[in-house]
Amino acid sequence: MLMAIACAAIVLLLLLLVSGIPKAKQRTPVKALILLWGGFLLYEGYMDLIWEKTVHAPIRLDLLFLLPLMAMATVVGAVWYVWRGRSDD
């Protein structure tokens, strides 16, 4: 489930990036979010596909930290994107 959310986020951000963002300043937060979500996708893929198979009862306490962090980073990136677009007007 989390891998699907990460993939969807990356696809949406890539579509936003290739759709022709007019200002170069606005590309920076989008690229940062793509890297962040890509890292999360790799980590989550490792945890789901490899680590969980090696333990008896996988309790994912790392998600208590990672999910709020990813949500906060996405909100900050969105605000940064909008703010950078309005700063030159």
C-alpha cells in the first residue's frame, strides 16, 4: 500500500515536472520531493520485500516516524512550490 502511494506521488511529481513549469525556481521543490519520495520508495521496497520475510512478526515502528515526516515534507514542498512561484510577481 505504501509503495503504491510512493509510486503515485513520484508519477504525479514527474508529470508536474515535465508539464513545463515556467519558472526554474519552482522546479527545485519538485525535484527535491521526487528524490525524497524515491528514497522512501526504495526503503519501503526493501522493508516489504526483503526485511519482513526474515522476521517472525514484523512490527514496523519506523512508520511512526516516517509517515508524519513524509506528510510534513510534502506539505512543505507544496508550500515552497507555491511560494517560489509567487515571489517574483
